[in-house]
Amino acid sequence: TGTIPMPSGGLTLYAKWVDTYTVAYNPNGGTGTAPTDDTRYASGQTVTAAAAPAGLTAPTDKKFDGWNTQADGSGTDVAAGGTIK
């Protein structure tokens, strides 16, 4: 980032690469189609979690209450439309 001085002998710039990650949504017992996100995110980049999925039907006697990093709900909660960083 920023400005660097141009050396008198020229300058070679090299590509810099960072690992990227994806976010996948699992219906976790619901029926229908879970949201998809084809974006590749860099570590530390802010991600907005999918909103309440219109195409997903909750299991009997359940209602959608956001996302969690573990299927049994013991992980980190992420609200629908909430941010992940």
C-alpha cells in the first residue's frame, strides 16, 4: 500500500497471493434449497451471512433462528444477515 519511490535502475513488481475461503450453508435437517455463496473470501474479509432462506422449510416443530458453525448448535451463532470476519 502507498507510494514507493521509483529507483533509477527500474523496478520489478511481483504478484502477491493470499489464500481464499468459501462459506457454505447446510440446511441441517431442513428441506429445500440452502443459500449458496460462490464468492471466495480472503482471511479477515467481512462476510454477510445469508438472510433467512425463503427456499428452505424447517423440520417439524422448528423455526429458523440463524446459522451456527456446528450442526448441533454448540458452535458460534451467526444471525441471518449478520457479519463474519
